[in-house]
Amino acid sequence: MAVDLLLGLQWGDEGKGKIVDVLTANYNIIARFQGGPNAGHTLEFDGIKHVLHTIPSGIFHKDAINLVGNGVVIDPVIFKKELDNLEKFDLDYVSKLLISRKAHIILPTHRLLDAASEAAKGKAKIGSTLKGIGPTYMDKTGRNGLRIGDLEMNDWKEKYRNLADKHESMISHYGVDIQYNLKELEKEFFEAIKVLKKLPFIDSEEYLHRAQRENKTILAEGAQGSLLDIDFGTYPFVTSSNTTAAGACTGLGIAPNQINEVFGIFKAYTTRVGSGPFPTELFDEDGKTMAKVGNEFGATTGRPRRCGWLDLVALKYAVQVNGVTQLMMMKGDVLSGFETLKVCTGYKYKGEEIEHLPYNIEEENLTPIYKEIKGWKEDLTKMTEESEFPQEFKDYITFIEKELEVPIKIVSVGPDRKQTIMR
């Protein structure tokens, strides 16, 4: 049985959590393949809003197994808080939540290193969420990391101590004033480890291979977005993992020829959190309206998101890099009320008109080329069928499909799982 893959096509925050929740009824296993608790997957149903950071978004479905793969980095403290939040919903997460032994652990000192590194950059900050994710991936590639499987070994605390001591010496070299009480942080950390050890630790690649042989259906869930990919994103303003389709292979141990459908999620406009280039960013009333109506604040950090028109050049790039087979458009309802919409269909790059994403998209090198499309006034949030859509919204969808040459199969018109229209 092949594996389906779901990922974001912009700078994250596209609404992946909601769609995973909607699709979970079709799958036996939901497997998260990369990233850390910088993710904020928001789900809304039965009048309740849920935010998940590390736990896969299928956790609220009683029949689905949820797997945290080897490509994920786990902060035990944040993970424990997520589990605490699930307690009130009477979920049997111990039997439905599995963790790969090869997943790396975020230490308290990783978070401190993150803060020291970002403070030392001054005005050149990259906009880190300060969750310790970058330093954890650095230890992973530097072959120094502590993994979930190490917690089953007798010497894991010795490994922890050696790594934490190394981090403290590194913090001092940054020459910035970072105030912290490591003993207090460690107390919380070790308590969280006890909770984490109550969950099943597994050899996840073998588990998934066996599941495929047994014809189980598997959905691989990504975090962040394609334009934040460490290789293909807007470097250095990116995350520390591969957020693109290739990351599912390395983050779960799935062979490339086992991937079937690639679901790509995008907003009907564009947003970005933190620093970095953003060609279609708006600084006028239109941008403020998008932010207000779309409630554009980070689910993890609470930071306001920068808003702009849909960038089809960047979107086409993400579709190509990921091999997207189906598109899902989120937040079309936010654009209701705009007299005219703009869509970026190309760039003027160093005096030349281009239609691909170049190496550098900083403002001094590039100007977006826009096509104007007539807007619509109708409120989409109460609509339950495509036939109810205003013609202008249908035209907007059709235009995007033609440009990207991939069908839009799902249109979301609100945050609740019921506000999801299949096409």
C-alpha cells in the first residue's frame, strides 16, 4: 500500500492540521515526518479550538494510529503539555501515539543556545521561534544528539550531562547576556521525560514497512512549508529540516517509489511569519484587512503574520519541487469583500521578466508582476457546496488551476472541519 503525503506549499501556516483532521477518516496511520514544536497545527470542531505542536493531527480520531517519525525533534516539556491538554478529552493516547526511537530530543540547553545565537545576530536575526530546533538539528548532523532510543539505555543521563555541559560552554562564547536557571529547567525536563517514557517507543521504519505489507493506509504529515525548506526555501530565513516531499522519505524511512498522492495546501493569499523576503507583501489597508479577517497570528508564537497577494511563481515552484498531485485551497473566505484581487504571475528580476523563482528574491532585485481579478462580496463561510460559490470565486479557483496545472480538490471556507468543501 502506497503512502500519501500532505505538506504546505508556502511559508507555513497554510492550515495543514485542519486538513489532516478532515482526511484522517480515510487513513489507519498519520505519521509526522519532520520539524519540531515550532509547528502550530490548529484544528477546530465541536466549538473547540485545538493547537498541536508535535503530536500528529489525527489524534482526535479514535481509530487512527499517530506516529512521530525519526525526522522530528521532540521537546519533552512541550510534548508533556500537549498530552496534558488531551487529558480532558478522554483520549487513549498511550495506545494511539507512537514515537520513533530515532527521533532527536530537544534539551533545555538547546533552547538557550537558540536564544544566545539569535541575540548575537542583532539586526540580522532570522526570526527563530527560539524552541531550540536549529541547535538540535545541528547536533543531529554533527553526530552529537540525544535520541528517544537513548532513553532506554542505562547511560542516557550521562550522555545528557556531557551534551548539556558542552552547550553551556558554547553559550558563553556568544558574548550575550542570557539569564537562565538550568537546574529549574532540568527539573521540568526530567519530569517530562518520565511522562514521555510511558508512550511506546518503536523502530518506526520497520513498523511502517510492516503496515504497508498489511495494506494499512498511511498519511505522512509535514510541518512548516515548502518555502521554509532548508535546501529549497528562502535561505537563510528557513527552518532546519526538509519540509518538502523528500523529507517524508528521510523522516519516516519510506522509499520514494512508495509515495502515491502528494497533497499540497496553500492559502488563497500569502502569509509569512518572522524575517525574510516576501515579494507580494502588503503594507496597506488590504494587508491589514487580510490579517484581521484571517486572524493571522502564529498558533505557536502568537506573532502577527505578514500578509500579501497570492504568489503563483513561488507556488508553482513548490508544486514542481514536491510533485504535487492535488491542491487544497484554504481561507478563500478571507478574500470576500475585496473589489479587486491581485495575483503575482511573474517577476521583474534585474530588469528582465521571469516566471520562475530565482536564487535571490530580495526586494532590491525583484518586483512582482500582477494580474488583476474581479473580487466577490458574498460570505463564503456558510456555504456547503461548490454550486453556492459566487462566479468570481469560481473564476479565481479556475485561474489558479490553469496556472499551476494541478486540480484543486478541496476548498476551505472557515476554520471548522465542517467548513470544508470537496470538489
